[in-house]
Amino acid sequence: MVSAILGILAAVAIPGVAAYFRRAKTSEARLQLAKVFDSTSAFFSAEHVDRGDVAALSAGAQIAGNATHRCPHPTGQPGGGTAGFTPAVDCNLGPGGRCVPQSGGGGAGDYPITDWSDNAIWNALNFQQEQAHYFHYNFTATNDLTGFGSCQFTAQAFGDLDGDLTYSTFERSGAADRNGINGAAGLYIDLVIE
């Protein structure tokens, strides 16, 4: 009788405990997306002028149409773009189901730290993961390059928290223009513990 009761309790408790641990992992995504949002705000607020944007006086002294304020973008694509799914390795292969940034990569779940440092968008945002982590990240932006400038952006985190190739998705969207930065009411979350 006692064994049967313990068996029933275990059958009820184990899935709940597993879900609790997966939910605890999601705090990483929430924290990191807040950092990316704040970094985007700082980047947009700073002026970004490209070389050679001003014509000579004899040529009309025109200023190029590129806006001085914009969101981070890939090199050579001031109109916007995406950082890409970073890192590209399967985090579930790493220790404790986490991706591990290394100077050279090599082990299961390891990847080179240059996945962050060689990416123009992550560099502009001053964002990289230096410790083991559960989530993959992406950043997309579309810039309006006229006048002062404006942009719309989305920071994303994707995590396969139980190794079933179904991803939890967390997104923080925003828009920026001369009046300031406006963020979405909260995080968009899909399949929080998948």
C-alpha cells in the first residue's frame, strides 16, 4: 500500500519538478533580452555617421541621405538585417544542456567565442555570452535612413530546454525615432517550457 502511494506521488511530482527546472532556465532569456533592448536603445541614441557623407561646397554641399540614428545592422547593410541564430551548435550536447563559448570550440556543445565577436550586430550591441548558456539569440532590425532616422527591431531567444527539437521562443520588440525608444508591452513568449 505504501509503495503504491509513493509510486502515485512520484508519477505526479516528477513531471512537475522537471517543468519547474525548465521554467527556471527561462530566466536567462528574460535577462539577456533586457540587456539587448537596453543596448539597442543606447546604440540608437548615439550618432552614427558614415565616412564621406558630405559633398564639397562646389558640388552643392549635400549631405548623404543616411540617417545619423539607426539600429545595429550587418556591415554594408545600413537598411537593416539580422545577426543570425547564435550560436549554431546544439546546446543540448553541452554539459548540463548548455552551449559553452570557448576560445576555439571543440567539445560537444562548445563553440568559438568569435561567433559573437566577429558579428557586426553583436559587436554594435556590445553583447556576447561569455558563460555557458541554454538559449540561442538573434536580432533583427529595419532602419529608415531618411532625416533623423528610425528603426524597428526584435531581439529573440530560442531554447530547446528538453532536447526534443521544439524551441521555447522569447521576443522583445521595439521601435525608435527622434521621440525616443518604445518597447512592446512585454515579452512575446511561445512554448515557455515547450
